[in-house]
Amino acid sequence: MRIFRVILPCVLTAAGLAAWNTPISNVSPRDVLGTAGRDSALDGRLRVPSGFRVTYYANGLPGVRFLVVGPDKMLYVSQPRSGRIVRLPDRNGDGFADTTEVVVAGLNQPHGMAFHKGALYVANTDGVVRVPLGANGLSAGAPIYVNHFEGGSGHTSRTIVFGADSAMYVSVGSSCNICVEKNPERATVLRFNEHGSDKRVYASGLRNAVGLAVNPTTKAIWVTQNERDDLKPSHEDLPPEEINILADGGDYGWPYCYGNRIPNPEYNDAARCASTLPPAIALQAHSAPLGLTFLTRATKLPADYRGDLLVAYHGSWNRDVPTGAKVVRIRLKDNKPVSVEDFITGWQTPDGKRWGRPVDVTVAADGAVLISDDASGAIYRVVR
């Protein structure tokens, strides 16, 4: 698949959207974007703080989801609907992917990825596979399942990280909006040893913890939490989405509670909620926070960002007035989240329509920030 460098038109008309999908191969975004006096990028469609610039790193990647940088310093990307992992090298260092290389195909809804001791692990919807890689960074053999868990139904995406203890942690979302799960491994983060065995529930009560990241200072695992829908009578702004800091054996409330131990009306069990852990910080309801990354290595951002966190909001569906479809900065103090502010907006237009939906955020080997967008099939690069 070819990676195009394109310019987006400013006017949000049907013709403009059609033009956005048309490659303009003889013009580089570097020639016209981020010019003097302009604080936004992608021809005005994305808004960033003064002094920042956003360009395409790659596009033409339908359904692109999670991102990880490999030991080879190249970007690896999951495409669950296509069942594959691809690599997007930028060998000449110009800030644009040179090509798309298929690392492995034929997977079962692959989502999260992690490298551990040189090996690539991919979280399929039904289990984690280890992918043997050759010297060229591509698959050198068939993927090997190292564990299994319940796949499909409800929330199907699975995300993986390796902790500071070298253990493997995998999020498994719920099978429903709100219910008591028959399978105690649903709505949890599972822990395995580094080889994928010795499965146990590490944290529970997590309806859909799509994003996982290890705090580089405390080594605790942080997760984004997508909370329930259709909470009557205030489904617009309740319940809040969450950032949770995981504790071994911690119960984070779902389905019995939301927010700071507030009982869900379906169960109304205040005593049950009293033993649960509240969120580290509450986020806008129905904003659908997905990928998150700590900015410790983001050397192409200002120094005061490097103690903070970026989170991708995929955007609401269960809300009359749409929200989300942006990337936010979460400021930290003493390794605790204390405030939330917009970092990149513009994927959602004033009439509530969206031309893109951010999914994941990571820091590239060169210190730039990369953001995936599964609606437009693009990856963006952010620098100051």
C-alpha cells in the first residue's frame, strides 16, 4: 500500500471531503503547513496550541488503531478489521512514512501490541500471540498463541502491556453495556507471566479499559475506562469516563457503581460500592478515551509537557450533543492527574459531524508524538 502525502481543503463540503481523500503527490505538506502566523495545521482543520505543528505521518490505512514503536525504532500499527499488523518506516527521517510493510496477516481482530525481550506480542480478541520476527522486522513464521481468553461479543478489542515486573497485562472489555458477567475474566485487566501462562485477574470492575500505559516513574499501570451508556435520566453527562491507576486486586466498581462509588440504579448497592476504588480523575461523559501515553520521551514537545499525559478521545455516540474526537493533555502533579485540557481539536466540526476519530497516541523514536485515526485511516505527527 502506498503512503500518500496530501493537503486537506479548508471548506467542509462534500466536494471538500472528496478532495481530502484524493492524493496530491507533487506537493508536500511541509511546503504549506505550519507557516508563519498560523497556529493550526492540516490546512486549518486541526487546532493545536500556539507553537505546535501537525502533519501527516501516513494515510491510506483503513481502520488503523493502536501504535507501538519497536526495538528497530520503527512504528508498528494494528488494523483489526484487516487482521494484520503493519510497519511504517521513515528511513530518511523526513517525518513521513516511506511505505507500508505487512508484518503479519490473518490475525483475529488484532488490537494492542507490545515488544518484550525483542519479541512482538499481539493481543487478538481471543488471546495473545507471539509473532516471530526476522532480521527485516517482518514475520518469520506463524503466530503462536501464548494464552487464550474469551473473545468477541460486546467489547472485542484487547490491549497489552508488559509491566516493570516483566509480567504481561491484558485488558478484556465487558460483554455488555451493564450486566453481571458470567465470565469473571470479562471487564478486567488480566495478569500473566511474561511467557503468557499463570493467568489471573489483576483488576476488576473495568467495563472497557481500552488504553493501558505504564507510568515511567511509579511503574503503576494506568488505564482509560469507557463507562456505561443509557444512564437515566441524565445520559448526556453521566457517568463520567475515567482514568484509573491499577492496584493488584482492585475493584473499580462496574457494573455496580460509577464515578466516586455512586450506585448504578440497576443494582442500588451502596454497601457493595463502598469497597470499590474511585477513579484517579473523571473525564467528560461519553468522550470514549482510548489510547494514552506518558510524554517522558517526547523531546520534540516543550519540556513542561514531559511530565504529563496525552489521551485520545474517540468521541461519543450516546449523547444528543456530540463530544470528544480530540486529544487532551492531562496534567500531573506528584504522579497524580490533576486537570484536563484540550491539546488537539478539529476532527469534529461545529455541527457535530466528524471527519476523523483519534484512537491511540504514542511517542516516536525521534521524540515526536504520533496519533492514529481509524475514521480517516491516518496517522498524524505532532512537534513544536
